[in-house]
Amino acid sequence: ITYGLCDSIANAIFVKSGSFGAIHSWEELPLMFETTTRWHYGMGHRYIGMIVEKISGMSLSSYCKRFIFDPLEMNDTGWYLSDQQLLGLSKAYEGFPGNWSSNAYSHQARGDGGIFSTLPDFCRFAQMLLNDGEFQGHRIISKKMMLEMTSNQIGDLRITKMYTAMPALSNDFPRTAGMDVFGLGVMIRNFSYPNRRSKGSYGWDGLLN
């Protein structure tokens, strides 16, 4: 399930729809390759968010606030900002040197993006991950899920370079293509270099982070 960001065919479908990523069904996108044969940057998290809503009976924003943001005291994190929070919103830019335009890319609540946060809030989230899914006595992610999330889920495959179809928005990525592996939503460092991230460290930058 690809994004138009790194595939020209899908990008044409997105452009035709009138909004970046505004595809309502994966049936609208062509199959790029047989499953388990390649890794590709895609929108699986959007559908995970939809599954969470279906199973919980809650909106994704309400679910995340109740089970993630409130226990972590992430009071300035969410998809919808108050007027006061909007005053502190930094601008996101796209384009090329000498021709920049701003775009905050605000979306409805969905699993693959559109969320706003602050550095202090994100530090709490990162500390929870460092504590193996726990923060100040609150278990946010089970130990079993933390292990699954940070373990290689693509076998002998490696993350491949994604060549941008939207150069005003993104360069080719990631820099460690061909070497790193992927867990559940995170890229996992599969090698070590002196004075750099250690093998087994994980993360994902995100388009507008």
C-alpha cells in the first residue's frame, strides 16, 4: 500500500483525487509487487488506525488521548489544536531554494500522520520507549509488543531506497537503504559504526518531523 510520495503511478492517482494521500481504499492502488518479495514505504499505519477505531469503538484521537497522551501527560499533543496552541505552531515548508512555500499539512485524525506535538511531549514518549514501554508506572506498550516492534520483521530483505516522486516535498530516502531492516513501524539499525547509532537502535524520521 504505497504513498504517492515515492511512486509516480500512485502519485498520479493521488493528484487526480485532489489531495495528497486521499485514497479511500487500497483497492484503488495497483499492486507494485508480490508480498514478501520487497520492502516499500507505505500507508499501512493509516489502516491500523482504522482497525483501532473499529475494535475500540472510539475515534482514533480519543483512543490515543485516553491510552497514550494522558498517561504520558502529553498535554500539547493531538490532531486538533486549540487557538492558544496554534499560536506556537511552527511552519512546515516545501519547494526548492529560492521558491519556498509553507504548508502545515493538517489532516483529520489518522494512523499515519497529521499529529501535532511539542519537544517536551515527544521526550516523554521517547522516554517511554527507552523504558521498554513504561513511563512513571504506566504501562503504555506491553513488553511483548515492544519486542515485536523492535525485532526484524522482513527477514533477509533490506530497506530499499525510495526515489521521490514529489521532489518539492521530499528527497530520496532513507540514507541507510540497502543496510537496515524494518520492525513494526520502525527502521532498525542493522550495523554499527564508531560514534554513530548502535546496532539495534530504531526509529523513523517522518516526513515533517
